[in-house]
Amino acid sequence: MGSAWMLIAGACFALMGVFVKFGVAWFSSHEMVFYRSLVGLALMLGVIVWRREGALFLGPHTGLQIRRGLVGFLALVTFFYALARLPLSVAMTLNYASPLFLAVLMPWQLGERPSRAQYATVAIGFIGVLLLLRPWQTPAEDLVAGLVGLFSGVMAAFAYIHVRKLGRLHEPEWRTVFWFALVCAFGAGVLASADGGWHRVENTDQLGLILALGLFATLGQLAMTRAYRTGQTVVVASFAYSTVVYASLLDVVIFKVEMPIMAWLGICITVLAGVLAARLNERSAT
């Protein structure tokens, strides 16, 4: 069951994306990041109080935790921006291109030299991204959103590097999740205040959407953490791409998205390259 927790996490993250797309009818993407983080922060504070570990949330590596939170915040805020403007499957695929960037970043961030196979996988993956974005025929506004989504994948790779460093330092996972939620809530609150102000939560539908967004995001994180802790890392990294599969199905069923065959081909190539890159990255780290 260990690795299968990632399939549950993938479903939760895909449903989180659905609620983001519904929510931008009422709120800005920055507000959605804030509410997602606020609910997650409240849940994590509950865990800290329950475990009576509140006095330990500062820890010996608080500086690294804050840097991880900042990188994760950049990944999340750009990801939500892309989610608000692109089909769910496209935004998810671009964000999940992070293993491709990780292979490029490993030499100077982790001291791990990528193999030729990793570089070849990166090249194939970016062919998939090119087919997905199709810059030669995509409207400028959608292309900008696509590039922002791709940047979220870069930041997600940096966030993974920070998480790996924190793991080597034996930092507890709950502390990392807590600082991530805290930094994201603060940063998104600042951005939402500067970007045209706040929209009022006016009815129970909006409140329910916010709670569902935060709940699925937090459940996804917890399931992902359980998967990496109890499952086989290579299998879990591959199962992470179930999120893209779920998102593609939800795009068709809920949002009635119609994309050209070339875009679907780009998604398939990017996902396959990402799975291979994740496996090669993990092999290089051992």
C-alpha cells in the first residue's frame, strides 16, 4: 500500500486544481493561494498542538526552512496563476516538468552529476513541452501563462532540492509543511493586498470551495508524505504523474476541454520523460 498512497495524493491534487479553477470566478489566484495555505496552516497547527511539539517549530535549521518556504511559495503562486488561465491538464503537466529541471540543477545544487541518459531525457521532455505550448500558434496571453506554468516547474525542482537537504538534516516533515504553509499564507496575503485588494466571502458556496481547496491540498500533501515514507521512492515518483492523468480526465469530463492531438501528444511525451527523469534522478542520488 505504501507507494499507492501517491495515487491518492494525485487524485487530491487534481481535485485541488478543479477547485482553483472554480474559485477564480470569485477570487484572484493570489487569494486562492492564501486560502489554500491558511487552511493547511490551521490543520498543521492542530497537529502541532495535538502532538505537543509547539515549542519545537523553530528548530536548528529555521533559515533553511524559510528558504524552502519561499521557493515553494514561488512555485505555488505561479502554479495557481497558470491553473487560472490554462486547461487543468496543461498547467499540471508544466508544473510536473520539475524532474526535468532537477536533472539540470543537480550538479551545482546537490553535487550529483547527471548521466547522459538524464540529459537526453531532459531534451525529450522539452520537446513535449514545446508541442504542448505550441508557441508558433498560441495567443500571447496563453503563451505567457504557459511560461509562468513552466517556471512553476523550475521552482518546484528547487523546492524538492530544499526538501532533500532538509531530509539529510533529519528535519521532521511536519515542520517543513508548517513553515511552507506559513510562508505561503504570508506571501499570498501581501500579493493579494497589493493586487487590487480582497474579495469578500459572500456565501456558503464560496466558503465551502475554500475549505475544499485547503482540505484536498493538505490531504494530498499528507498522502504524498506517507507515500515517500513507506513506499519505494522510484515507484512513488512515477505514480506522482497520476495527477496529470486525473487532471486530463477531469478536463474532459468537467470542463469539456478540446485540445489538438499535438497538445495531447506533448502531454504524453512530457509525462513519460518526467517519469524516466524521476527514476534516473533517484538512481543518481543513491
